[in-house]
Amino acid sequence: MNPYTVLGVSRNASDEELRSRYRELARQTHPDVNPGDAAAEERFKSVSEAYAILSDSEKRAAYDEFGDAALQSGFDVTAARRARASFGGFGGSAGGGNPFAGADLGGFEDLLGGLFGRGAARSRGRAGADLEADLELDFLEAATGGEQRLTINRPTANGGSRTETVTVRIPAGVADGGRVRLRGKGAEGVGGGPPGDLYARIRVRPHPFFRREGRDLYVDVPVSIPEAVAGAKVLVPTLDGRVIVTIPPGTDSGTKLRLRGKGVPDPSGGAVGSLFAVVQIRVPSTVSASTAETLEGLEELDLGDLREDLFSS
């Protein structure tokens, strides 16, 4: 994999250019934006892996010097330089190819042993399988992010398994059904191969009054008849505390009052969603005689035929 090609940037791209390009591609390919699209998910993985390489100055320098070989598990830059010198020098890999091309590889087993660890020359081994595990979160935990502990059974290289507890960093705004990747926490590799990855599948428990649609939140706000008619200022819950919302005079039930930036964060770094306070006018189940007289007086208001649209075609 050539990370520069994956991100579509030049080799002299600045850190800011890399960050900007990654955010753009991540927003386009994130599984939350493309539910059920396996190709987009694979593309998102590739983009994330490429950015992880190029955003790390040491990994980027190693890749620029040794190409794809530097991406192998256990690669030792110092050993690689010694090996290159001992073989009288060999071509670099600015194009991301084989840095040992054209070298006299009579001692190739020793060379691989130095670069990738003992036994690498005998076998590249087999990578461990990826694992998946469900991780249940409260609604607010998924919206605001944080850390959770997850206990899994990891298959070992000898065919057994062991119980291990890992820490999962939850990105703010992760959606129900989303996945969080933990590199190297899958099954162990065989014959010296690298371990697989662990994917924590997110399951979000419903909230008692917040509803989520994409990055937006909705909350029903009960309002009395006098508040709806005359207008009022009411307290509304948000993810980060209560705020005061103005109910305009004459507000109908079902009216949505938008609070920008009070919704759910975007795990890919995009804009935060909005919170919609949905007005729900509440009427009393019982009224006094004096209240009933007052309500009868409201019948004098000319509101037209309120149900005319129900029968028009």
C-alpha cells in the first residue's frame, strides 16, 4: 500500500494538507455515512491506515526510505540500514517498491532475521483473524465519547484462547451499529505472523427523552396552553446542560425550535449536529368552572376551519 496514493497527496505534503485530506476522505467513506456499504468501509480502513502512517513522523520517514518493507510488523530501521550497508547499498524505494531490488541476497535469511525478528526468514507466518465483539453503551456515552473496558477471548497461536480485557476509546458521536477498531487486538498470528484486529460493534441503549437522527437530536418539550398562546421562556435539556429556549407567541404543537451546535459530534471531525426542541402543547385533564368559562371565551377567536385540509383533495 502506498499511503500517498491512498490519500491522493504528494510526497512533500505538509501535515496540514494531510490532515485536511484525511478529514475529507474520512467524511466521505465513514461507515456511519455509508451504512451497509462494504466497499466504503474498506476504503475508510485504507484511508485511516494511510493517515496513521503519514501522520507519524518516524513511520513516514521509514516509509520514504524503505518503502513497503517499512510497513511490515517488526521492521527495524537501524537493522535495515546496517543490512543495506553490508550488501554494498541498494536502491531506495521512493516509489514504495522493494528496497532490496538488485542486491546480492546470498545471505537473505540473515537479512530477514535482522529486519523482522527471529524466524522471519523461515516463514512470513500467517496473520491472525480479525475479531468482533459487542459493546453496549448508554446513549450519552455514545454521544459524548470516553473509554470503556471490554473483556474478550483472544485465540492464541497454539489453537487455544485467553481472556483479556482491553480499553476501547469511544469517539464522540459514534452511532448504534458503528464499529471501533483496535489494531493488533484480534487473534494471535501463526508462525510469527501479525495479530488480527478487534472490532467493537457499538450497541446504543435508547435514551428516555432524546431521539437521534444522524447528527441531530430531538427532544419533546411540554408547553402549557397559556405558554403557547402568549409565548414563554422554558428550560430545555442538552448534552452539556440546560439551556433557555424562547417559545414564540402563538406556537403550534409540533413546532421544531432549532438549537445549532447542540446535537451530536461527528466522529470524522465534521460539524456538530443540531438539537430540535419539539413543542408539545399539553391540555389539563380536568378544569375548574371558572377555567371552563375562560376557555369558552376562546371560541370567539376566528381561527377558520381548522380541519379543512383533512378533506381537500
